[in-house]
Amino acid sequence: MTMKILLPVDGSRYSDAALAFVAARPFREEAPPRIDLLNVQLPVPPRAGRAVGAEIVRAWYEAESTKVLKPAVAALRRAHLDPAWHYAVGNPGVEIADWANRHGIDLIVMGSHGHSALAGLLFGSVTQRVLASTTVPVLVLRTPKAPKRASLRLGIALDGSAYGEAAARYVLQHRGLFGPRPAITLIHVHTPSLLEPRRRAGEVPTVEELARAEAEAFEQALAPAREMFAQAGIPFVEQRFVGHPGEEIARFARESRLDLLAMGSHGRGALKAALLGSVACQVAARCKTPLLLIRRPEG
């Protein structure tokens, strides 16, 4: 099945990073994806629009969007990709999400220049609105420099939930995105909270009990993805940590210089801090690694 990618472009260096990432993917080894380039123009104020007339306003939208879209088309064509290009008028986050929802998009790739560790600014306002308005997977590049190696160093964070399994399944379903021989690491962080009631009751778990609880937690989280990749014949390694999930995942991503980190995220609220779930927000606050966010459990 042909992969459908939506690339929102606005001419910024962060948008250029998303463009460079897609252009660097070795899609020629498989069926190339269908790529939609989308530029969103902010609406002309109604009073100004009435003063100049609808035809002039429309011509202005087309001219301004073309300034951004033509270089993007040229960049992808140099990479032997043949994108379609479009523009829309409205709120950028809303229009991007609406396009993805209406056109059966498999992945939105976008740059985001949120800088603050505050939840509302981690991804920038447009990305936040996209995440609030669609469950289509989103790959967010948060620096102006995109990973360009053909085969990526890819981490998949697993937490034992259906969302983590969906992240692993997504990687398998769209292998061309990650290169012919990606270096894949399955990651799980065990938080020793299951024995907390006993600690509060004054009991001290034995070393054997702690080791058994850790082994059971790791197996529950890693076994489904391990089986998926083993059946597909794709090599992988495992990394197991004990501690705070957001801190440990971000530390590993930084120290291992991952090109991309895939993770499920089951934030459900419309509040910015709840969109991604706490672990995804904590990871985003602690590292600049590109994040592939899977927000529906079926992958």
C-alpha cells in the first residue's frame, strides 16, 4: 500500500528541515510515497478583502503560497519524488489536521520551533493545534537540522500499552521511512511502583521480589514488539532501565544520538499539557531528538 505523507511548508528553516528529512529517505528502494505539500495562508482581514475584491485576494493567496511551494517541490523532485502541492486559507493547525483527516494521510512530517520546557510551548502553537485536532501519526522535527543518513538510528519506547505496540507496528508497516538497515532499539523503563503499597505499609521488598517485578515488567512491555520484529526478520536490540520514564528515555536518546524516537502517546485532553501524555511531554522537554508520535492504539 502506498504511504501518504503530508508535508506542511511555510518557508521557515524548521519547515525546511522536515522537507530535507523526507527528501533524504531512500524511498527509491520501495514504492515511493504519495506526498502532499500544503501551505496555509492566514486570511486577509475581511475589511481589506472587501476593499480590493475577491479576485485580487485569491490571486494574492496563490502568489504567496507559490513562493513557498515551488522551492519545496523542486527540492523533492531533486530527490526523485513527485509531490502534489496545494494551499489552504485559515488557521494553520486546523487546516493541516483537516487535510490529514480528509485525505487518508498516514504521516504528517512537520518542523516545530517550540523552545520552552513549558508544556504549551514544547512544540509551537501550530504543532500543538495539529496534535489536538487529529490522531494521524505526526513526526516532529524540533531543530533546523534533519537526520539525513539512509538507515536511521531508531528508538521505540514501549510502556506495555497498546499505544507502545502501535508505535512498533507502525515502524514495521512503513519500513521505507527508516532506511534499508535501521539500527532499532526497543526501550522500556520500569518504574518500581507496584510494590509501593507494601512500602507504605512498612514492608521492605526483598532483592528477589524487586528483581522478579522488574523482569515481569520488562517482559510484558517488550515481548509483543520483540515478537513482531523477530517474525519480520528485522534485527533489534533491547535497552532496559529502571527509573523515571521521561528522564531515562530522553537521556538514552541524547547519549545514543538517536536519529528518531518513536513512541505511543495517549494524551486525551484538549489542554496543551494533556495532549501527549506526561511521558511524551517529559521526553520532549529533555531532548531535541525528532519524535514520531503515535496517538491511536491501532497504529
